[in-house]
Amino acid sequence: MNFYIWLVVLALLVFIGYLLDREIYFYEGVHLGPRVQAWLYDRWSKKYDQDKQESQLRDDEMLAQPLLNAIQNISEPFILDFATGTGRLSYVLTSRPEFKGHIIALDLSQGMLEKAVSKLDSRAAEGVSRPAYPGAGASSAGQESIAPPLPFGHDVSASNASVEFLRHLSLPLPFPDATFDAVCALEVLELFPDMNEPLAEFSRVLRPGGVFLSTRGTEESGRKAKVKSVADYTSLLEKNGFANVQVIKRWKLFDRTMAVKSGTSTPVGVHQLQGVLRCSNCKQIQWIKTPDVFQCANCGSQLSVTKEGIVLN
């Protein structure tokens, strides 16, 4: 009898181990909640680029160049790099001398963001220049609108002046409607229980006529429950307000997808994080920025800023 009990226990442990392996290494902890998922990504951050090296070899050609082509008529684009990870897209975009815009690089993992900052700092130390934008004090008004664009030409010593880093754990996104000229979300949609939720948020914060750059997990990825056919994926984007959907083979596990939000509007232009970040407490945009803290001038709530310059929302 004891033998059969131990056999059942052993079988149960093997099954639990299988489920944990699938959840942690295959679905990347998506069902364990954002804090556990963030902790897992913190652990993976140091070797993440090494594990993703094959897919990153053509990032400049397959991601940066098509995006730059799509926004070439916007001299100073404002871009959200959602789930930036180790900053792969921000890295290749800001490597291009023709890129004069500003990027908000957002991720739920502080470890991933620290790796992204390190990569950009290392490149800056090698003498690769990037556009610079000034810091500022409190924004002009606590409203549900974007603060006026910041002026150019002021020298900033911070090496990541064209990229700001935000740790934000979950949806909804902490930005007003129509905030960005382009929204990028690479290799992440498959990790959401329902793709409609992130797509609706991406559409909301993207201005009409803005560009959406993303990826479609392919059949080769093995995530059968998450793989959508090109037709179904296109229909899903169109349902969430996107048009002119293009799906192009990029890598064996992910296609590149590009679309445009239906409608037209004037380009947003360059802003900084403090001019578009909603306070989670009072929902206003009215920040006083110091090197160590973002403080809401309306309600007094504070967000810490790490030594790497990452804002912890």
C-alpha cells in the first residue's frame, strides 16, 4: 500500500514539475501575476540577450528600418517601446543618426530595464552620440492632456537622454489617449491571457494615423493555444482600431507586424515622461522631477527613481 501511495505522490510531483516548467520557461510566468513575472524576468535579465541572440541579429534591418520608414515624415517622433526588455528596439533606433525622437521604454522588470540602461550607457561610453533633450521642473497643468513639447538644443550630460525608462507592472497604461506617434510591442502579445486587452490599450494611447509595430507568434513557436492565423490576427487588430495590417516573416518564432491606427491627426512630437505620465493616485499629470523622485504636485504622491534613472511606477 505504501508503495502505491509513494507512486502516486511521485507522479503528482512529476506532473507539478511539468506544469511549473511550462509556466515558467514556456509561458514566462504569465499566469503567476505581474509581480512574480517581474521577479522571474529580473532573474533572467543577465542572460536574456544571450538566449535571444538569434532573433536580435537583424533587429536594425527588420525592426528599426521599417519603423523609421513608416514615420519618416515625423521629424521628432514620440514612441512607446512597450515590454522593452533589455531595450533591443530602443538600442537600434537610437543608433541611427537620423532618429531625432524620444522613447519611453516601459517594462515590468526592473532588472531588464537596468540591462537596457547598461547597454545604452556602454554604447555612449564608446563615443556614439545621440540627440539630447532637457530636463524640467513641474509640468504646466494637471490635466488629461499632454504637456507642451520641450525645446531642443539644451545640452544634457545623461547618456540616455533620448530614452526614458519606466517600470510599470500591469495594464492599463498610465498615459492619456493619443499620446504617442508610434507604439511598439515585440514578442509580448502571446503572453497575455486575452490579446484584446493590450491591443485596446495600445490603440488608445496611439494617436490616429500613428504606427503600431508588433509581432505575431508563429506556428513554429509551439504555443498552439496562443498562435493565431494571419487572418485571425489581422481581424483582431482591425477590431481594435488598426488598419493597413502587414504581416511579414521575420524569424522562425515571430512574424513582424505593422499597422496604422485608423484616422488622421497631427504628429505628437517630442515630450518627456513627466509630461505624459498619469499619477496613479489622482490621475493628473503634474510632476516635479528631481534625480531621485517624481513627485505629483497635485496630490504629493511620489515615485522613486533608481540610480540608473528608472522611474518605478
